[in-house]
Amino acid sequence: MSRADTSCVRRIACCIAIGFILVTSASRAQAAGPRAKPVTAEQAMTAYVSAIRYFNPGIDEAEARQIVVDIIRDSYDQAIDPRLVVAIIATESSFDSTARSSAGAMGLGQLMPSTAADDNVTNADDVDQNVRGTVLTLKGDLEHFAALDMQRQYVYAIASYNAGTGAVDEYHGVPPYDETIRYVWKVVVLWRRLCGLSAT
């Protein structure tokens, strides 16, 4: 088997596994529906702050709470699951607002300068602006793939956050880049855990 064939097989296997995880998540969440006990705002805040401080133990509670407020507000404004935003930011920067990549990505959501500009983010170090840019970028990725079934829409949008919509369009799915394959897997598994589901 050639290197290209091996890469294609890995990509297909990854997409199938991620698809299975997403479908299983949706059916379990639906089955749990009416029996789920409501959570108070303070319980939700505590859970989000705990998650953020798990990924970045050096962050103080006040800053973590402000990040939660920004994520919840911007996620609901754009009709995005805030737990997905938490999974994206945790994977991108481990909630380090000063994070910088060698490629030039900045802040919590690791926004590239052109992406930040597209989302009217003038200061990527500003937590509020960076979270808004992260949510808007994710929303744009989801809208780009809105014609697909929900499973592929989310997998492709998550892959696009890492590799760009151009790469996902070119490969008609998750690009065969090791980094992107690992990224999608990590985000989906974390998202499931944040939803109270098993990793697989």
C-alpha cells in the first residue's frame, strides 16, 4: 500500500470513528432528555471554571469566570454549543490568553491575523475579542458546511478551524494531515466529555 493509500485509509477510519462518536452522542443526549436534572447558573459557572482551571491551573478564578461569561454570551448569540467552544479553546491554547504559535496564531482561540481581521478582532490579546473571534470563526465554518448532514458538518467545521475551509474542501473531508486528524479527534472527545458522555 502506498503512502497516499495509507493516509487515505487513516483519514477515512478517523472520519468513521468521529462520526460514530457524534451520532452516539446525539442519540444518548436525546435519550437522556426529560430525565436530565436542570443545572443552576452557579452550578454551570462552577463547572466551566473548573474545566478552564483544569487546562490552565495558573489562571485565577476571576479571569476564568470572565472567560466563561464571554464564551456563554458569544456562543448563545451565535447559536453554538458553548461546550464545543470550550473544547476548541482547550485544544488550541489550554486557556492561555498569551499563547502564540510559530505560525502567528494568537490568544485563546489561536486566531491567525487574517482570521482575526475578518472577525473584527483588533486586539487578539483581549480575551473578550478573542473569544468572540473564535466563536465567529467556528460559526462561519459550520455555516460553510451547513448543506451536509450534521455529523459531517461538525467534523468538517472542526477540521476547518485547524486546517482552513480550503483544505477541507480540497480533500472533501478531514485533510490527511496528522495534526488535523489528531486535532479533530481531541476536540470531539473533549466535547463529548464536557457533555457528560464517555470519550467513545
